[in-house]
Amino acid sequence: QFKLIVENPEKPVAPGLQVKAFVEYYPDHTENLQDKLLLLVEDDIVDIPLVGLIPFCYLEIESEINFGKVVTSNKIITREISIANHGSSSGAFAISYDGAILLNITPTSGLVKPKSQRTIKVDICTDVPRVIKEVMKVELEGRGCTEVWIKAVVVEQVLKVLGVSSGKVLECVNFGSVYFGTSKMEEIFLYNESPERMEWVAVLEDNAIGGEMGTDLQRSTDAVLHDLSLNKRDEDVSTLILCTPDQGTLLPYQKSLVTLCFCPEKFQGDFQVNDSSLKQDYVLFLRFEIVGNRDGYQQALDDGTTATTRNHPHHVSLALAGSGIPVMITFSPGPEINFMDCYFGEQTQVLCTLKNDSESLPVTFSFRKTAHFNVSPEKGKVQRKSAKDVMFSFSPRQIGIFKMKQIVDIIGTGLDKNNLHELKTISFHQLYLSLVGVCKSKRKKILFSVNPGLTPVISNATGQFVVDGTEQGAPLAIHCPGTAPVAILKSTQTQIHTHRMNRNCMDDALIAFPNDRATSIRPGEWNKKYRTIFTKTERYNYIDPEFTYTDCERLSKEAHKKYYADFLSSLRQHRLEKEAARQFYIYSNPVNIGIKPAEGLKSPNISITDFPKEKLQLKMLPLDHNCLLTSRKLATITCKSTTKETWSWFSPVPSSTQEKEDCSLTLSHKQLHQIFIGPSTLDFGDVCVHSTTTKELHIINNLLVHIWIQIEIEIEELEETSPLSQVVPPLTKTHIPIVFETSTFGLFKRSFTYKINNQHIGHVLVVANAVPIKLELSARELILNPIPGCLAETEFRATVRVCNPRNHPAGFDWKPVTTDGKTAFSIWPARGLVQAYCDLECEVVWYPGFNSPEAGEFILNVHKGNAIKLKCFAKVTVH
């Protein structure tokens, strides 16, 4: 089978040249051959072995497929394994698996071409936590049977709350007692104990069993129940507990620091007792949930309970306990403190005692600055159930009666709105004291002396008597304006010295004092007249032209005054006209008759108990983006959304400008947590082959924006599903019918994906068991009794029920089982059709006779289904 093709050279081969020879191999049977080729080089002989091998395959496959550690997410996970062929001919393989965990192995048989490889896909379902260690057998051509191990560990997504200092699992955080208006912080760790990343969100359970909302647990039971019946408390606790951050993402086995802040506020109700010692205890539960696991919604839709009150395994709860207490500090004396009367420059003091009646917390106080009053010490701290002395001093700086309001700030720690991870010192409470003090003036002796010489510029009307203020504590008279406090004759009010010709002068002339001549040469007013003080003779008034205004300047000045006066007058007139027009539009309507709002009317006292609870909840707005989610708010919004269920008119793609803007948003974890798409597992149960069955995929949009849902289905059994795209309006519930149809028997488990706003991906698992058509009988043995009141030889009758437990109509026919072709039993109807999930009554009759057998059999043949045997017995009584 070997052939040599060569042309031997006639001359020696020179250096650098070569001679080619071809050896061809033509096998005529499947056998490996060996031979040799002799090469003669001058005196040397070289043996060249020749080996001829027939083509064969050489298949290899990996011994293990390891999925690693994955979480339960209702997804179908696929891994690939390769079968490599290192041979020169194609090789066949066949895969067999007898277990129930591996869902799909494709392909299970085939050929691998030479020098190539074939990829095998293996699927598993992550629906329940378990350890997978299965083996599948692979038959390789030329290699025999090989085992391939399939390994995986499916675990739950576990979220834990750990203490910062201890690092252990934390179940409760006790804030202790905190003053109303202050805040207290605690830090915790959120730990992702799973091999995949998770998105989480915090939900405050304000309707959980065992929670307390502002109840004083130290009071008697009757008092607490009475208080709850009056108040009907529906407090918004989203401001009571702050969680920073309240949403986030955790990588595998990552810890994240979360800050919890307790900010109690005193409940203000219509029936609240004004008791300064009232204490409010809170016990709440903060639930950290994994975004996307909302099967509690579907349970709520099925049994009618509140959706957010049902628990699911993908969450962890943390109990929060704390008490809000008021400031209980008293002043003795107080709240009004009266000081003894004192004179200017003196000081009086009053000792006051500050008593802290609180049994749990100290009080830090600070007195504000108040005029004429001093406090020592201005700042300090009073320990619980103790007192502190404070000295109040009255140091007046002027004469009079002083009633001042002293503000006492109570200092504590409050939340910094700019940095939610830190607390700052604030004044969270104020107390008020009334300080009353009187400052009197001392009496002083005033001496008068006659000054016959020149009088000062400022003196009395006559310029004679001058106050001598050189007494101790008296100011100089030259600095005190006004006349001396003595009874003297005023020349301007008498006509004793008035000149005869000027006695009847009634004009508005001004009286000039004798001592004003030193300053008389000055810019005067040209239109004013001056007369002397005694004789009332018109006095010469000199006007210096270098200092006074000219006529043009006076006119210009008056023009400027008139311009600005007119400008201000026009502004006032425009304002009045505008206000009159506004009032006209307010009262010029058929409803308002011109009555001023609330004039003389007293507003009624409206309580929260006057509103029905259901209507009040429906008016609540959806959750703010910056607000902590609460279970009651989620339940209220879900209730409102489920009342608006319609889906036939929804558009498949965003069309309006608002829809396009909303559907392009990237939603946060809290927003995704308010969208329910589920259930996460659609279990169709037993489904007959070649039949169609439908399950609803519910969609609840609890947001104030539109969302766009797109379903991606590449599964042949679900290709009849429609619509695959919907734009869901705000606060709306809808559903998409998922249609399942298969032609293959066996268990079906596949998952499809959906997208929210073309960004956020979710998964839905579809489970079904494809079975043949089947009918069931209510009894396998039937006893026929004679009809009471009939003759002895009449027929015996009984009925049997044919039930169809599956989703496809089933045709049937009865066939009697006989040996000689005769039977005394008959059944009606002998053939028929039973609709899905229905039943049909069949009547069996026995005709008595001399040779009639008392037992018989029928076979129920189901078309394309099972067969059931029915035995019948006639109960004959012989008298």
C-alpha cells in the first residue's frame, strides 16, 4: 500500500541543492501497516520508517462542571462543557442522566468533527437552596463511558445586622430616654453574607404586632387604653426614626455602615392632657429588605390581606426601642421673680433654685443676656433628680420700672440637616421667667442765684435766675435745657411792659430774646418777623446776602420739593388703585358676597377623629423620595393603586412627552421596591400536552411616574404571550397574561427576563408539568341495589362520576369486559366528552334474569389518555 515517486539524480547533488521524493499511502483494508524506505547515499544506507495508520477519533471531555456558590434567584443558570476531538475522523457521543435536578442538557448526542470541539450546555434552576452533586454519563466513541460531575451550592441571600463594636448579630437597638426635640444616634453594620451583590432598602414597620407608638408603658392599663381611645393616633413615624442611608448596594461579603437616629417629637392631639411629665415610649421594627423579592404582594392579592404586612424570607428585622421625655425643670421662686426697689447705681439680688425632676437625664441650661439683669452662672448642668442655685442680680442703668422676659435655653444635641451622620448642639427648648425691678431716683437740693451780668446762651425767659447745680450728684445747669423750676413772670405771656401802639398786635411774629444778638448776623428766614421781648416792637432782622438763598434758588428748591412730593403721591395713588382692583376681583364673583374672611367668626375645633380613617388614608400622597419607607404608607398606596386596574388601553411604547421623560428615568432602590411584578414563580401545575393555559403576571406601579415594562421571551412554549410591552401609568395595577403550551411530556422549568425603563432587569420562573389527558372515577367498585318500592324483577341502578382534573377536554367510551360476549350490565352514556375541570355522571343498570351474572366489568378508555377498570356488583336479596 506504499508507493514511492522519485527521480534519482544522475549526477551528484551539489551542496545547497535538494532532491524531492513523494511517498503515497493507499490502504485497501482497515489495518495499520509498517514498512521502511532505504536511502543510499554513496556508501551509507539510511533506513526511513514508514507507518500507515487508518483514520480514527480521539474524544476528550472535562470531568467536572462547577457552578460554584450561587444564590436563589429563580433563574436558570447555564454552564458549558466541551467535547474535543483530537483524532482524524469524526467521533460520536451520547449523554445520559437519570436525576431530576439538571433541567436541560443540549445536545444529548451528536458527532464531533476532526480537530474540533463541541459545546454542551447544562442548565440548573436556582429556585430553592440546596447542594447539587450529580453525575451524568457520557459515552464517547473509542473511549467508552465517562462520568462528568455537576457541582453547585445554591444558598439564600442572607442580610445580617451586626453591632459596630461587637461584630455580632444585632437584634435590638435601645436608644434609651431622649428629650423631645433632641436626637440620638446609633451605628450598625449591614452585612451581605452571600456570594452575589444585593440591593437593599429600609422599611419602617409602623403597624407590626408588638409595636408601641408613643405609649407611656409605666402608666396603668386603664389610663393607656383611655388615652389611645381618645387620641386615635396616626402618627407619621417616618420622621421619628431616620436611617442614613436608607437604601444601597452591597457587594459579596461586604459590610456597610448605617446610622440610625431617634428624633422623638411630643404628640400634639386634640384630647392630649397637658401634663408636663408625660412620657412616650416607642417600640418599632426596622426591616431591611432585598429589592426585587416581593412575593408577599402576591400572597396578599390571593388572600386579601395587606400586602406589606406579609413576611418573606429575604429580609432582616431590627427592633428599635426608645422613650421621649419632656424637660421637667422648675424655678423656685418662679416663674415671676420680683426684686426689691433700689436707687440708681445700686444692685439687688435674688437667689433662685433650679430643680431637675427628671429621673433619667440631666439638663444643660443657658441664660440669655437681659438688660439691667445679670445671672450667675449663665450656663450649667443640673443632674437628674437634683437642684442648682442661680443668683439673679438687678443692676439698673436708668430710672424706671422694668419688666423683662428672661429666656432660658435648654441645650441638647440635634440632627444636622447638612450632614445626617453627625449631631450638633442646639437649643431645643425654652423656658421663660418674668423679672420685675424698680429703680428710684434720689432727691437733690437745687439752689438759685441771681446773675446780674451777662447770661449764658441757654437760660430762662428773663435771663436772671440761673440754677446752681454744683450740688453733689447734680449736673451743671448749663447742660440742662429748659426753664428753671421756679414761679417767675413770663414776659411773653403778659403785657405789662408792652408798648401802647403794639398792644393790639395779633400777628404771628416770633419773640427775640435779648441775648440772641451775638448770633443775629446769620442766614435768616426772610418771611419771618421778630419782635422784642418786652415792648413787642418790631425788631430789625439782618439777612446776610452771602449766606441766604436768592429768589431763583428759593424757587428751585421749592420746585424740587414739589417734584418729589408729586412722585411719592403718584406712587401712593398707584398702590391704592392696584389694591382696589385686587379687592374688586376677589369679591366680584357670584360666590363671595363681600364678607371679610373669618371676621367675627370662631373656627371650629376639628379633630382627627372627625375624619373616617379610610378616607384619610386614601388622601395620603405617595412616598417622598427622601422619606423613609413605612409599611402603613406602602399599604395605603398599594390599596389606592389596586383600585385602578385596567390594561386593555395601555400603550406598548412611550408616546407622550411626559411618558418619554418618565420612562427614561433611572429608578432608585426605594422606587424599585414600590413596583411589584410577580409572582416570581408562575406554577402552571399539571398541564396537558397540546393544550393552552394562562397565568397572570401582576404589575403594580406605586410611583407618581410612568414606568415601561418590556418582557423578553425566547421560549417556544411561551411564544403566544402578548402583550410583551406596556407603559403603566402612575398608581395603577395591571397584568399580562402568560400563555403556556407544550408538546413534550415531562417537567418544564425555564425563566424569562423583563426590564423596567429598559434598564432594571428582573426574572420570572415558569414551572409546569406536561402530562397526558386523564380521567378519574369516583369509585372503582360499584354495588347496585334494587330500587325501593319496585318489583323484585325490575332493574338495579347506580351512578358513577367521571372527573376531569386537568385543563384539556377528554373524550371517552365504555367497553364491557365479557368472556362470552354477553353481559347483564349496561352503562349510559357509553361515550362522551368531559370538559376541563368538570365531571359527568354515568348510570349503570343491571337487568335481572335467570342466567344473569351478578358481577361485571367495564373499561373506561380515554382518548389519547389512560384506561380505568370499573367493577360492578348486583346486590340481590333472596327472601
